[in-house]
Amino acid sequence: MVFETVIIQEGPQLIPIWFYLASSIAYGTAALISYLICYFAFRLYQKSKSKLNLIPLFGFLSLAVGFTTLLFASLYTYNYPDLFKPLGNINQVNGQAFPIYYAASLIGYFILLMIYLPKNLKDKFYVVYFPLWYMDLFSYHLVSLAIVGYILLKNVRAGKRTFERGLVIAAFAGIFLFHLLQLTLPFSPTLYLIAHGILAGGFLSFLWMLIRVSRR
Amino acid sequence: MNERRSKISILKDILRTIERENGRAKPTHILYGANLSHDRLKKYLDNLVAEGFIQKIEEKGQQYYITTLKGKEFFSGINKMKKFFEAFGVEI
């Protein structure tokens, strides 16, 4: 995989060890807010009995599982940096965590995509899950960019213009930029670090929307 | 726009009409408020009564529908759900 190759060649200089703490905060923020959205959707499902709520529930649950996996892997690497120096910070924990994250987040994006797909496509869509289960980093980010880009576009074009919708657009724009900037890892580690800040910012935008919606 | 309303949207309109009438409304008021035919209204009202969201009462020979506590929670849930999905650019 591109990610592993680069890190093994360059070692700790490419991604400083303190970054694992910073990324843990970003992943933790994303995971926590995803769980909150999940809980909110579950409460809505309980109250309204509408199955439509199951889409954000399972979509964000899947994203939350992915980010939680990365959170623990990142914290583990930060706490035991000496164990992995000969391999340039790559370790078995990260090696296991990233494929889980790829799969969980892609499933999450696909589920969220269901909200925006035409009805006749929704039933047939599950077929595409399988080829995407195992992917390399580059393909993963490209597919994520395509899905999140489509969701972002549909969000910008559809529905009433409200402040909450602006926050959701900002959140998806943040996730889109996160995937886009991750592709710059071989060229610019700084942008890679900034990408995680943008990810956390995007999820904080979701949190702001959630607070406003739940207060009404 | 001439889009078909979803079931959840119709239920919301029925409950909103009852709430607007101080939690107690005549069937004819609900019919106009929710903009439904008599047959469809009856079907939805029976459904809401069966779920325990509204109750049918009779006073001086006149029928009324009142919202129950469960119905109020359901109404609040639907309103929040509407706001939530609107934030995602989806009309329900």
C-alpha cells in the first residue's frame, strides 16, 4: 500500500510521533460526535417509528466504529513509540486498524448515500459493497471522495436553505477535504496533518447542527 | 409543487391540527387542516387511535379527537426528525 511504503522508507521524520496524539484527538472527536448523531437518530426512531432514521443511525454508527478503531491504534502508537521505531511507526496495530477503518467508513458513506439516491437505485446498490471491501489507500480515498462529493453536491442543491443545512454542508465539505488532503501524504506531510484538523472541524460542525436541532 | 406527501408528513399534519385546536379537534377540522379526503382521514385516525397517539371522545353528541401524552411525544419526535433531515437537505 502507498501509505505503508512511504512511511517505512521515510521513518519517523515523515510523521512525527506527537502527531499520533493530535490525530487521536481528531479521531476521538469524529467518533464521539458520530456516536451522538447515532443516539439522536435512535431516539428519533423510537419516537417516530420511522425507518428513515435507521439510515443516519447505521451510517454514523459505521463511521464511529471506523474512527474508534483508528483512535485506539493511534493512541497505542503514541504510547509505545519505541516499539515501532525500526519500522518507522508502522506497527501491527495500525496495520490491522486501517483496513477496519476503510471498510467501516466506506460502509458508513454508502449507507448515508442511501438518503440521496433515487428510489429505483437503492435496492440494487448493495452489490457494490463487496468489491470495495479490500482496498489500498489511494483507491479508498478516491471512492470516498466520489461518495462524499456526491452527498455534498446533493446537499448544496436540495432542500430548504437553513443554518443547520449550512452546518451539514460545512461538515461534508470538511470530510471531503480530509480525504483530498490525505492523498498529499507523499508530497506534503504538513497538509496531511492539516487534514486531520479539518476532519475534526467538520464533525464539530455536525455537533453544532445536532445541538440546534435537538433544542427546538 | 405537486409532490405526494409521505405518511409521516400526513400524520404530522393531523397531529399539528389537533394541537392547534388546543389538543382537541373535531374530525371536520382535522379533515381541512390535514387536507385529506374523508376515507383517507378515517384510515389515518384509526391508525393513530390504535397506536395510542390520539383518543376519540364524545361530548354532547359531538365527536372529538384529543392528543395523548404518547401522541405529543410522537409529534415532537416527528418535528425534530423533520428538522434533522432538512439539515441533510432531505424533505420528509
